[in-house]
Amino acid sequence: MLKITLPDGSVREVAPGTTPADIAAAIGPGLAKAAIAARVDGELRDIMRPLEADAQLALVTSRDEADALELARHDFAHVLAEAVQALFPGTQITFGPATDDGFYYDFAPPLVEGKPRPFTEEDLPAIEAKMREIIAADKPLRREVWKREDLIARWRAGGETFKAEWAAELPEGEELTVYWSGGDWLDMCRGPHLASTGKLDPAAFKLTRVSGAYWRGDQKNAMLSRIYGTGWLNRKQLDAHLTRLEEAARRDHRKLGAEMDLFHLQQEAHGSVFWHPKGYIIWRALEAYMRRAIDDAGYREVKTPQVMDARQWEQSGHWGKYRENMFVIPDEVPNVEDEGPLVSDDADWMALKPMNCPAHVLIFRQGIKSYRDLPLRFYENGCCHRNEPHGALHGLMRVRQFTQDDAHIFCREDQIVEEVRAFCALADRIYKDFGFTYSIKLALRPEKRFGSDAMWDQAENELRDAVAAAGLDTPEYGWEELPGEGAFYAPKLEWHLTDAIGRTWQVGTIQSDRVLPERLDASYVGEDGERHRPVMLHRAIFGSYERFIGILIEHYAGRFPLWLAPVQAVVATIVSDADGYASEVAEKLRAAGIRAETDLRNEKINYKVREHSLAKVPNLLVVGRREADEGTVALRELGKEGQSVLSVDDVIARLAKEARAPDMR
């Protein structure tokens, strides 16, 4: 008999081959109905998979939402694949994982007149209908273990060349499993799955779009059709998600950036931003704000080169670990004399910097540093370049050229916890100035890394201690540890901001690094007169100006707080007789430090109001003959009904205070 230990500590003895579903039924009919899967010694498994040995068992229900969503989305992906092959014979299946809010599946489209027929969004309604048929059929999802040669033969016989290729390349000794849907369709999959297709809610999914994708992500391979969907546990969750998507589309920073004339992107500079005057006003306001913050916190601003010799990147370790993301440059004059190669084979190489840290170490190394000089905090608004694939670029959120609010703190071992604690307090104040709440995570050592386990143990514990000292290691701040997600040279704390519609954005970080000072030979003279390595804390709060501005645009839906608004007030005339007065009012506003413009066009006032509302101008000051005679304005505030008639001085007093940055009020 097997001994199965339940979460309450009780032990049940069962025969080999008993399933978690059997145990749920023995406990009670309510649990039998609610249980959808099981955790066996921590591993998520099918509820119908037999138990093979003594184990710890926890039954999973829909209340275990993370597990339940993962299962449902995985099942929706398989039902999608079955539906597509039923509707479009000749389609080859590849992979179909769950995602953060749904699922997708990649297909090799069938041939039509000898050519692949890619799927389109016009196909989605029919596919959705077929998926609901499969769900309604309540087909059992049954796991089987196959021999490698039998599975490869099965795929080849069915014309599934992609699946056959993948099965042949899986590691020797790995158990190969398939799942049957009913008795007439199968897919290769590790699982787990729900007990049957009928466990899915047919009203809780929607296919959303179609795109191209290369087999195994390599553009040298065949182009596939990727069908995306969103999947949930019930219709209420789906509707809430679709509402969020609509709101996210309304807030899309690319759309608002164009409407508000903030920036644009174009093919002549893939992944680099053309900032327009209004957009750059936001940038400059953020830059000034951050400079005041870092000046108060004892940082010293520096500026380092854009291009550095490859040997420097080799010494730092980036050339070996990060070169695929670097733009490399030959250190020679290009050939202009003939049609031969532009660059010779023996050219030395340089690279555009993808990060600022090695250059900051070189500044630290200039001159002898004493233990009394530490901590040294170097800050840089550092422009960096990373060679992101074209397909990965996304507006301001993922670019090739970006500017970090980057800093590196060189400190002694005994200073680490206090420096990290102080940074936590600084980040807390800054994020709250922008109206964000956040959670904080600790990303732990990755599989590929520099340094010893003892060094990593120490670095991770120091960050834990600092967060505890800052009072942030609590459920209120979403404290969590993330195994394997640290950088190759250091663990890191991550700040995940929550925006106005509930999305999270990973932005700020601080990393405790002992590797780079060693590799680049940074040292200071200790109290004992001997050389010691400083610890290097890598830290950023905005992350990058580009991405942070994109997040702000979407967080505020373009309605920036007054201190960030590119245009803080527009004085608009009702009649041309008020043009002179409007110009006087605008000049007084500008003299008070308010970014003001005039709208003297020969247009109706309702047209002007609508146009400036679309441009997200916070304050519209309407003037006509009466206002000119009385020295007043009719103030219309964005997002509010009606207007207030105020004196010019009262309007200036109201706006001038709000137009100052939060740290200057």
C-alpha cells in the first residue's frame, strides 16, 4: 500500500494505481466535483494520473487560481490545435503554450494549389465555433507514455514533420508523453491537463489575433501561422479582461504619443525615438526631477564614452555573455578605394555600450581610493544601445537606443545593507510622487553565472537584510523571491509598479555585485593599509527614460499631472477682439513659470475646446470681450464639467503651485 500524506498531515493508505481523483471522491462528493488536478510532491499533475509511490498530495481546485488558469489555458491551446486540424486538413501542428493571459498555437498552414495558405483573422470565428463543439463533446484527456521511435514514426506517418523533428531531438532518457483528446486526436505534451475538454468553460475564451512566427524562433526556418487567444475560468473573468484590453488600447502610448505630438518612430532608425518638442519637455522635467533627487541623496553625476574597445568588454565578461545584444564597430577607416570588403578581416573591434557599469568602474579606478572615501555614488543619464531583434521592438517600451537613470555605488562590505536600505527609501518616495504602488521581488542566482556559491549566498542575504531594514519584506509590498532570475554577475531587487488599470511593470532594480570589481581590478585602501575590493551596487529607478515615459503616458492616459504636462494651459479666444488680451494673459502665465500657449484661430470655441481636450491640455482659459473688459478668464479643466470664471491672478496662483514638481512644493 502507498502512504499518501494530505496537507492537514493525515495519511491515507491506498493501493498502487489509485488516482488523486479517487482520493478526492473518498474524502467527499463536494471535493470530488471541485478537484481539477493535484500536486504530488509539489509537482502539478493530472487528477486521473495514477500514484506510483508514497507522496505528499494536495488537491487543486479552481480556488487555486494560478494553477487552474495555467491548466485551462494549456487545454484551450490543445483544443485550438484540434479544431484547426479538423477544419483545415493538412495543417501541421507545432507548439501551443499557455501565456500570462491566454494561449497561442503555431501551425504550418495547409497547402492550397501548392502554396501555404496562412491563417487570417477571418478564420477565427469558425475556429472558435469548432472549439466550442470539442468542449461540448466533453472528450477525455488521457495521458500515455510512448517510445521515442514509435512516436517519431507516428508523426512521420501523419505528415507531422515538425513534431517528428522535435521528438527526435529531445534528450535521451526523457519520458515522451502524448495526450489523447477522446480517441481520435493526440498531441505530444508533458502536461498536465484537465480530466476532459468539458471542464473548460466554452464562454471563457476568445481568439484574438493571428501573426507570423518562425519555427523554433529562427528566421532561417519555415514561417508558421500563430493564433493567439485569451482564456479564463469563466465568462466574468473574460469580460473583465476584454474591458482591460479596451482600456489598454485607449491608453496605448503609441496612439497617444501621436495624438499629443510627443514623439515618433520610423524605419530609418529602428528602435530609436524621435522626440518632438512637447515630448522632450516631459523628458527634461523628469531629468530635472531625478537630478534633484540624486543630488540630495549624495550622488555625483558623471558622463562616459559611447564607444569602448572590445578588450574592455572582454575583461568585464560582457563580450562572452552579452555580445549578441551589442552593436560592434570596426576600429578602422572603412574601405573607400575599390569594390572590396568595407572592413578588413584584421580590424580591431569596438562596441557601443549596452550598459554603463564598466565605464563607471574605470572612473572609480582613477586615483587611489581610501576606505574613508566610500561609499562613492556615481550617477549617469547614460545613453546605451542594445541590438534587439526588429520583431521585439515595441514603441517606447522596447527600443534599441535608450537612456538609463543609472548609478553605481562603490562601498565597503559593512555599508551594503544601509546603502540598499537608503535606495529603497529613495525609490519609495519617487514612485509615490508619480502615484504608483509597487511590489518588490528578489531575483536569485541564474544557472549561468560568475562567482562562487558562497559569494552568491552572501549577496542574496545582504539584499534580504536591506529590504527587511526598509520594512518592505511584507505581503503589503508583495515581497517574493524569484529563483534563477538574477543577472549573471549579481542577484537583484526588482520594483514592479502597478498602473492605473492594474497592470504591472518591472522598472527599478538594485544589484549587489562582487564580480565586476574583481574582473576590472577595482580596489581601495582599507583601514589596515591593504588593498580591498569594493562591492558595486548597480541601481536604477526609472529604468530608462523612454520606457518610463511610455508607462507614464499609459498610466495617466495622456492626462499628465500639471507639472509634467507639455502644455499646461492654452488661452483660447471666442472672438478676434480678444486676441490682444489673450496674448497678455499667456505672457503673465509664462512669467509665472507656467507653460502656456494661445489659440487665436478663427474657429468656433467648441471646436477649440474639443481639439485641446483630445491633445490632453489640462487647462483651457477661454476669453472673449467680457473677460477682456473684466480682467477674467473662463477656466475649463480637463475631465471636469463646466467652467469657473476667475481673475487672471487667481488662475495664476492656482496653477503656479500645481505646476511645480512634487519635490518642490
